[in-house]
Amino acid sequence: MSPSTDCIAALATPVGTSAIAVVRASGPLVPELMKAIFGATPLPRTAQHADYRNLSGMLVDDVLFTWFAAPNSYTAQDTLEISSHGNPYIAQKILEDLIARGCRLAEPGEFTQRAFLNGRMDLSQAEAVMDLIQARSERALLAANQQLRGSLGRKMEELITLLVNILAQIEAYIDFPEEDLPEENKQTMAAGIGILLTGINQIMATGHYGTLLRDGIRTVIIGEPNAGKSSLLNRLVGRERALVSPEPGTTRDYLEERINLGPHTLRLIDTAGLNLSPSPLEKRGIDKTFEQAATADLFLWVIDATAPQTILPPTAARHMTPANTIVVLNKVDLTPHAALPSPIHFLIVKASSLTGIGIDELRLLITKVADSFQIEVGDELIAINARHAVALTQATQCLISAQEKLTTSTATELISSDLRGALNALGEISGRIDNERILDQLFSSFCIGK
């Protein structure tokens, strides 16, 4: 896919009334547009104040415009940014005039796509642009910023360089069989592949953390009926989100609410109470509780301090570990010296959802557990997405196949084929392959104007 040479334009700020609106245009037509609209071509990266008049000569607005000269722009093409008053009608009129002057409306993500095609960033950095826009927590923002600055690309380059070196050794014996080359050292090559597999596994291990950053930590509030699960949800959310009643079994279905806690985003899920003798309707709610437990990242196990019960149904308990579970001994305002009847190996906080006792301690503990989910590769914070995971899995399969062939008398050409398959798979992450379908699908998820 070659970079487009036409001129595109789009609104670069959200639709709606605001202080300013920014309309962006990019392409070879930009210098001509500036001269036609503003009468001059200013110094690059210097904001200029001017009237914006449309093709009919009618004054549209009083604007600031800035020219980013190629190749020193976001897209590596000549780019014009026009800042108008934040009336949506004004921004639309400017955009319509740019289109009338020869631009076309940009497709979703097309500015970033041009930046990638013109070599301003690799594909993993382009994806980080959308992660940055959609980040809802401090950690998500940090990970997106690091990837935008090439954290994943640098790790991939290390792996690709090692793989290319191994492949070059093998293909030397294929291309120059009659040359006086040293004897093939298959053990060294196999060891190199082992290093590659270790590096890929380290990166793949960040996949789940990437999901947590993008979607939030699935935090399931679980426990017996009337233990105070809904009250805890309301206390953490800071408002009456869930219906609270002294009657057991009030919650028949799960409720979900997102909150930011410290540097993390949590998806709090309040579930139906685990009644050991449920009615048919309660059983349906409990079944949904088990479904939520199966996909939980973090559990808040709420136990009523006035009648503590530390036994859970095996269907839920098998997903709970000391690394992902916090016990909230609730209602301690009613029994200050409450204790669990039997020891458990989970973190415990004594709290009262009604009065707020222990809630600050609980928040700190949740943050500490959530911190432990972070995975770093060397000194880089990396959080791969599903597309990266598929490519890394393909590369792993090819490398394992090559490693197995190195232990047999398999033809060198077949080993080379496996290694090339791995190289192509790794190349997909940074965009070193020309695959229009992958690129079109990726950039179509971007917002217009980015």
C-alpha cells in the first residue's frame, strides 16, 4: 500500500459547542489552500491570526491557522490546522469549504494511517494512538504513552534482529553449498531459537494485562445474601447504584459499574447472593454469579461479621486465590471485635459499608493487588492486544517447528521456511508486511480526524 497523494480534511475535535474547534487538512494541496484562503504561506509551526473567507468571499470566522511543513508533521505531509470558535456550525462550514476547494473528507483513522505509511511510526505505535485516546486510567495512559514511544517496537526489533541472524546462517548453506563455510552448528541455532521463544513468551504474558488496561479490572463482589455486597458497591461508587434492602436475595441479577481507583480502572460487578437453598428465581441469579466468577480478575468476598460464614460453593471458590481475592469482613460497626470462625489464606479488611469504616484501607489494598497484575518486559511497560497475540502465537508455532527439525536430519530448506514464517509473523506487529486488509481493518476503528 503506497501513501495517498490526495488532500484529506476532517474535524479534529469532538462535535459540540466548546471554546475552540480544530479542522485539520493534510496532503500536497495544503500550500495552495493556505495561499488561496489566507493570502500567504507563513513560517512552519507558527500560529497566524486571519479571517477565514469561503470560496464566495463570505466571512466564516476569525481563526488561527498553523502550517506543519512536510516531512515534519504528524502525517509527514504538508498539514494545516485551523482553530476556529467552537461553534459546530462554524467548524462544519470551514470543513465544507475545504472540501469545495479540492479536499475530500478523511476516513476514520486516515491521518494516522498516512503517518504509518509515510514512516512516521510503526504499526504498534499507530495502535497506541487509539489506546492513548481511549485511556481511562493512569496505568492505561502510561502504557499507551510508552507504546507510542516505541516500547513494543523496540522489543520486536530485538527479536527480529536475532531471528534474521539465525536465518542468515541457515540460508548461507542453502545459497552457497559449495563455498568453504564452517560446519553447521545446529546446537547454537537451536539455542538462539530458545532465546527467541523466551522473549516471545515474556511479551505474550502481557496480553491479559493489556486487556485489564483497556477494559478495566473485572472485580466481582461475591458472598452470601444480605452480607452487604450491594452496600459495598454503593460505597465504592460513591452513590446509590444498587438497591439495598434488609431482605435477603434483593439482588437477582448482576450490576456493573466502572470506577477509577488509584491508577486503575475497575469494573465493579455486584452479584446475586450465594444462597445454599435458593428459590428457582434465585438460582438463575446464582448461576450468573458463577459465570461472572469464571472471568473475574479480582474478588471482593463480602462476609457478614455478625454471622460469619467462610464456606463458598466450589464453583466459585475454585477461581479464588490469595493473589486475586480480598475478604471484606463487613458490618463491623455492629460487632467491633468480629473474627472469622476459621483461618483463611486471603487478605482481610474489617469494614462497614454503612459507616465507611475500613473503606480507605480496602481501597489501598485493592490498589496494591491491582498493582501486582502489571507485567514489565525488561525496563519496558508493554501491554499487547489481541492482534499482537495472534501474530506472536504464529511465530511461536513456527519457531517450535524449526527447533524440532534442527534435532533431526530434516532438510535445511524446511527449517528456513519455518523461520521465515516466524519472521513474517513478527513483522505483522510492526507492520513490516504489505497487507491492505489488516491495515484497513485496523485504522477503520479510529475516530474521524485522527
